[in-house]
Amino acid sequence: MHWKIFVASLTIALSTFAQTPSPSLSAESSGKRPFTFEDMMKLKRVERPVLSPVGKWVVFGAEDVDLEANTKISHLWIVPATGGESRRLNETPNHEERPRFSPDGKRLIWSSKATDPSQIWMCDFDTDIGALTGKPHQVTNISIGADGAIWSPDGKNI
């Protein structure tokens, strides 16, 4: 099972955000130059990929850095485990990370900064189409914040 996650993670890291270099980064248009800190900050950072229990989907966080605003934000993305186009899982402006599938794969939890401090949110998940169904809802209200939730083996508790 771990090798499947490793292969899925590697596939995502190498292909999901592969982009044609912008003209400012192209060796042909500007000559060769060293890769800079600013170049590195333009790259998305793939974090914590999780494979759905049926092995059909990989959900992961992808972090963007805004140097001018001195901020970073992570959103949840999904991609078929066999490869293909990735897409945002939840179109919110909130920082979202650390997704976890329920053992049956029919629900997804994650940490979100939709509230301050971060709390755990949950939504139903359609394993056939790889999409959230219904409206995400907050499941914790802890004064110091909640993060890194995991499911019980039977999926009845978080």
C-alpha cells in the first residue's frame, strides 16, 4: 500500500503542475541564468497526498506563496490515481490542508482556516466522480484550533 502512495505522490509531483516555462524563465528567450529564489517561490508545493480507500483518487494540498504579501495558502486538489488532469476539490479562498478519507471513502475531512483558529471540516465524497457532494461543514469548535484529524478504523469517529 505504501508503494502505491509513493508512486501516486511522485506522479503528482512530476506531472500535476508541470507547466511550460514562462518567457521570463525560458533559456531561449532570455539566455541561461541561475534558478533563483523568486523562481522557486513560483512553484506549487505538493503536500500530504492521500489515496482514496478504493485506490481511484489522490487528494493533496498544493501551496502557493505570495512573496509580496508574505503569505502562503494551500488548497485541496484531486487527481485520478492512474494519472490525468488535477482540479481544485473545493473552490474556497480558505487555507485547506491535511485531507483524510473515511475508511469507506465516502467522506473527507480536512483542516481549514475558514475560521480562526483552524478547525476540522467534513463533506461527503462521491467516489465515482471524485467530487465533494453537499456542503462542507465544520465538525470541531476547539478554542485553540484543531489539526491533523484521523478517522477511527470503523469510520464512526474522528
